[in-house]
Amino acid sequence: LKTHNAWGGIGGVLVLLGAVGLVVTRALRPTLPHFYIALLAIVFMILAPIGGFLYLKAAPAKKAALRKSHRLDAAIFFGLAGLAVIFGIIGLHLVRR
């Protein structure tokens, strides 16, 4: 459970670092692709802990489906967060030229 919570904390730190990076570099442009990827990542970041809390309160018959959904939401979040970072770096280099 400690490792599990650490992954959740890492996800939160990624979002905060991304927000700070956008403000510091003044790269908050809703026209760049990484902006929309990051918005989608934030949706999954919100869904993942909701699924985790629902899993804790769920009846045993529903736990398997909630666990799968929780894990998938988290995996999609981390994938989209990584993709947003990559596209953000590429977009920042293109904007600065």
C-alpha cells in the first residue's frame, strides 16, 4: 500500500510540476497539442482516486471491476502525462524558434 500511495503522490507531483512549468515558461497556449493531452490526463488523474475510494467501499462482487477500472485510469493518466511532457517539450522548442 505504501508503494501504491507513492505512485499516487508521484502523479500529483507531475501535475503540479507541469502547472508550474507552464506558468514559468509562459507556454500556456491552448492551441498546442500538449495542452489538450494534459487536460485529458487531468480527467484520468481525478478518476483514478475516485475509483480507488469506491473500491474500498464496494461490495465484494463489484471489487474486481472497480480494481480493473482504477488501474486502467491510473495507467492512462501516467501515459497521457508522459505524452503531454514530450509534446510540451517539442512544442516549447518550436515556439521559441
